[in-house]
Amino acid sequence: MSLETKIISLAQAIGADVKALRTAQGDLTSLPTTAKGNLVAAIAEIYGLLGQAGAVIDDNAGNGATSVTWSADKIYDSLELAKQAVKAEILGGASEAYDTLLELQELATGNASTAAALATAVNNRVRFDAAQTLTTAQKLQACTNIGVGDPEHDFAADYATAKA
């Protein structure tokens, strides 16, 4: 093998390694740092933001504090409290018997016949806020219930009988 062939083989091997390194490092322009051309500079930038101790944990920090973070326990506790608050708001004080969607579903589907019977009962009431069409039997029952008597009674016949 000639010296030229050996140099070409070396150049090809180095080129393949450089290509693999560039592929492995990814597109540096997509880094969320101001240093986008150098991985070491980007890491140094992040390190400078975090400080030598790394991320600062401060469980007393309030919402909106962007230079510190809460501990994992504080974050978990905060999420649990928020979850309970949302649940309480949704349930609006419902008792334990009705505090899940499954229980509400079972209540609604288990009492379908009761709900239908209630709807039928409500529909069979005499209304006073709107016009209503009633059968003769329904009119008689309604009038009897309020002490009026039979609305179809023939009073003229009673008069005729009385004067005869």
C-alpha cells in the first residue's frame, strides 16, 4: 500500500469519526441558551444560572420565584392540595355516598324507573301556570280534589226536576 493510499484511508476514517461526532452532538442552534455554537459554553451558561451548588431548593419561596425551586416533597404536597381543592369545588359538598362519578352514574342509572315514575307523576298534575288539555276523567278527578264536584254535571236537569 502506498503512502498516498494510507493517507486517504486515514482521512476517510477521521472524516467518518467527525461525522459521527457531529451527528451525536445534535443541532446546536436548537439549544435553549445564548451559547449555540459550543456545547462547553452552553453547559457553562447553564452552570452559571444554577450556581455552584446547582438548583437552589427553597420550600419557602412563593409562586413566581424563578431563581429557586421547591423540593420534590413540597411539589407533591402542593399538587395533592390542589387536587383536593378541585375535587371539593366540583363536588360542592356532596356526601361520601356521591363523591365519585361512578357513584353518580350508579345513582342515575339505578333509579331510572324512579325518575320515570317521578316524571309521570309531575306530568299528571294540574297546572296553574299554563293551559292544559285534560280528559273528562282527569277533569272530574281534579274538580273533586278541590271540592268543585263534577264539571260535566247537568244542573239544568236538576232545575227541571226541582220545578216539576
